[in-house]
Amino acid sequence: MSNLTRRRFLRNTAGLLAASYLPATTGELTLTPRQPAGPFYPPEPPLDDDNDLTRVRGQAQPAQGQITDLGGRILDRNGKSLDGVRIEIWQCDANGRYRHPRENGQRALDPNFQGFGHTLTAHGGNYRFRTIRPHPYPGRTPHIHVAVYPEGAEPFVTQLYVADEPRNADDFLFQRVPEALRHLVTSEFRPTGKEDVKLVANWDIVLGITPA
């Protein structure tokens, strides 16, 4: 993924938001609403940017926070899986800090949290990340930023929220999503009963792509 492509996706995000709330045609899946990328998309991806954000190369300890398996599928508007598509996530650590040069929070960065990761969808459009349950950032409810780069189409960016999180009611970006569509940008973070991975979340993303 070139830096030019990454910059273009950030630049074009705002102009695409209005179209994200258009209803799907009869028989099609409802599209996942778009959301802004926010100010802390990394200007350069870290050298360690795999799909496990809870382990940083060279660090012995895992990230602080509730370790979570996040997975789901990426589909087109007709429910067809999109295989081999790049998906990225980035979020703040358990101290509310982003790994970004312009982020100036007062608490210390968690050196064991990668902060950004990517993977490619497998057969069936499936993707998987290991991360932490999102934490609040000053002025924001807990959320995870997500970007998808479908071949031959505009990059897609949105944010994933925690279902039934009380802070959602006061979050200005969450409230921009029409109430009837908010379930499309939320997921339950359910306990697993395991010691190493505390939570699991499943979330499908539906893109407004017309299959060839």
C-alpha cells in the first residue's frame, strides 16, 4: 500500500460521507456507514504492523487492556465475499494514547501495544485481528478506526463502537449515524471465559461495490 494511496484515502473521506447513508436497493444488504478517519491515522505504518496489535516485536509483555479477538467478513452489497482485500485498524491504547507524532496525551504510551495493524481477507471475505477492547480517548467514546482498500474502488473508512457503551450517547461522531443504522457500526465484546483472550467481537462490513 503506497503512501500516496493512504494520503488520498484520508483526503477523500470527508467527501464520501454523505453517500454512506443512502439506503440499499431492494434485495441488497444495507451498507456499513462511513465515518471520518480522525487525526491520528499513522503518517507511516509501524515496522511491526501485522494483525496482532497486542504484541510488539522485541517486547516481552502483552498490551495492557482486555485482549480481544475481532473478526468478521467483508462483503459487497449483494452479500458476495471480498477476498484478498486489505483491511487496517488503528486505535488508542489502554491509557488513551495513539501512536502518532501529533498526539500529546499526558499519560504514558503503552510500549506493548502496536496501535495499528493490517491483514488481508481470506476465503469467504474473513478477516481477524487480535487487539484490545477499545478505550475512551478524551472527548470520544471507545472506538476502533477501520480502513478497507477494495481493488478498483475508493478506500472505505469507518469506526467500530462497543454495543451498549454508555459513552456512545454523548459521542458526536456516533450520534451522526442515523439511529436505525447504528447497529451496523457496533459490536458486542463478549467474554470468552479464557485467561489469555478475554473478549471476542464479530463484525461484518458491507461495501457499496457492484460486482463485475
